[in-house]
Amino acid sequence: MNKKAIIIGLILALALGGGVAYRLTHSVTGGDEHGEHKDEKADSHKEEKEGGHKEEGEHKEKKEGHEGHDEAGSIKMTVEVQKQNGVVVAVAKKQPIAGMISATGKVEANADRIAHVSPRISGKIVAVKASLGDSVASGQSLATLDSIELGEALNRYQQSKTKLALAQSNMDRIKALVEKKIAARKDIFQAETDYKTAQTELHTDEERLSLYGISASDLKGDGHKKPRLPVRSPIGGIITEKHAIVGELADPSKSLYTVADLSSVWVLVDIHEKDLAKVRRGQPAIVSVGAYPDQKLKGRITYIADLVDETTRTVKARIEVPNPGRKLKPEMFATVQLALSADAPPVLAVPEDAVQDLDGKKVVFVAENETEFAARQVQAGRVSGGMVEIVFGLKDGERYAIKGAFILKSELKKGEVVDEHGHGK
């Protein structure tokens, strides 16, 4: 009986111990989860609090940044240094700006200044003296030919020259005989007629050689040396095409070179039908190309077509543009602006040079006082005749740098580099 009671007691003790262990384990695990949830809640509250402070700070900075004008920096410069650097201050004011018609076009060589160079007579090319891209002068020899036709012309010239010499000698002899009364006077008339005929024949042969390209100096050279036929450029310019090859036959129907005078070019543009009434011959135009976006070249409309394109409803117009330095190349795309009459109300405008690009922003240097300039961000509008409309950022009556803005920009950038270097130390 006692043995049985001991066994039952052991079983009860094991059951009770297992229950206690389960309760302890569940209590610890639940506490950890509760603690983690509490920590997450605290962290979340902390982040929300910090985020609120951050947003409040950003809002405050944004609010402070939008008070007044957007300034991109300032620079100080004494009045003497301003004069030395060509910085000129003026008062911003409203003025009329002419309207503009913008059109796209293509650069072409001036067709009135192009020459296709070919020989006057057939011959074999024996020398090539100029190549593609060379600059040549008017009358310069570009190639030399050996021509059978030239040889025949030279033979006729030599025969006429000899015939003239004989006629001259015969006329002088008869004159002497007439003076001595040995020959009749009618003989001298015949001699003079023969002499004049020989003169005319020689002159005709010289003209023929001149048309071929043989000059008088070439004929006075060594008589035993056969002159070659030069192919000369009729105008000065640049060789844009070359087809001359030594050993090939050339004739008047074959162009050996194309020479173009590119000191003046044409820009052909399409004018919309609705704008035709605003366009006229002689109207000034501003031309720009992608290769030189900052350069504005001035030209004038010299031709307006009489036919409207049925597909595009546009009319071709031709603008002649001086081309110093030959920057405009044929086949370049160009943008053309045609100025219209200034019939719109005045707007606040400044010269194009007064507006500078600073870190991707358009700025005008406003004079805060006699020696300090602030780079004020502005919004530009229309551009016409070298003037830029200022939509926002500058007020009527404010003083700004009308000249020397690029110098101020350079000095401002220089100061930024120095500051960065100083912080780096």
C-alpha cells in the first residue's frame, strides 16, 4: 500500500512540474513579444517626431528661400575695376520689342558665285595642280592638258607669224623700189594689202589661242617647247569638287573642278502661307546654326517664290548671308528669325549680353549698390533685335549690368572655386 502511494505521488509531482515549466515558458515569450512591440512603437514615435521636425525645418528653409528674389550669389567690385573691365550699369526700362517669325532652313552655296571648271578644248590631263578644299584665286591654273587641237592652233599661229614677217619684208622692199622709181606705185598698194591681211590672220590666231587659255607670255617662251593647255579657275574661292585625274581625257562637257565662293551663302527657308503678308524682299533676318548657337549672323531676304507648295502650304524664301570665316557650310540646317514691326506694347527688356547662364539658370547682375552685384535669376521671354524680354526677376527702374555681365559671372565663379578650395583645406 505504501509502495503504491509513493508511485502515485511521483506521477503527480511530474505532472505539476511540467505545468509550472509551461507557464514559465509562455510568460517569458509573451513578455519578449510585448517588449519588441513596445520598442517598435517607441521607434516609430521617435521617427515620426524627428520627421516632423525635419519637415518643419525644410518648410522653414523653403519659406525663407522664397522670400524676395532668388539670388544665385553676389560679388563686390570697385568702381575703378568696373571701368577697367567695361562693366556698365543702366536702369531697366520697358521698350517695344518687334515680333518674330521663326523658320527652319538649309544652307546652300551662293549659286551666283559657283563655277564649274572645264577645258575649252579636248586634251589629255598631264598635271593636276589643285586638290579638294584648296583656296584658289581667279585665273589660277588648276590643271594642265596636252591637246592635239592646241597643237594645230599653234601651227596656224606660227604660219601666220611667218606670213606676216614675209609681208612686212616684201612691203619694205617695194617701198624702197618705188622711192628709186624702179617699181610702180600700184605695187606698194598690193604689198600693203597683203601685209594687213597677214596681220589680221595673226591676230585671229592669237585670239583663238587666248580663248583656249594660252597667254601672250606663253607664246613668247621657247619656240621649241610645246606649250601645255592650262585649265584656269574663272573665280576665286574654295574647291568643293575635284574630278581631274592625271592620264584621263578631258573635254568641254566634263567638269574637272567646282569652285565656290563661300564668302556669301544662301539659306533657303519655308515661310508659312499665313505669314506671307508679313514678309518682303530686303527684310532683315537673323540666322543661327547648331554648330555655333551663340553666334547670330545677319542677312536679308533676296527672293520669295511665287508658288505655294501644295503639300506643306509654304513658300520658299532665299536669304543671303555674309559668311566671314566660312563658318556656314552648305547642307547645314539653320534657324532663321525674321523681325516684324514693333506694334506690341512695351515690355521690360535687356540686351542679350546682359543675361548669362549660371549653373543652368538665366541670371542678370543687379546692382545692390555702387560696388556690389547680385546674380538675380530671371525668366526670359521673346528675343528680338539683340534684346531679351524679362518676364520675371527684374523690375522696371532697377539698376543692372548692361555691359560686362560675363566678367561679373567669371569673377563670381572664380570666387566659388576659391571658397571650395579653402573648405577643402
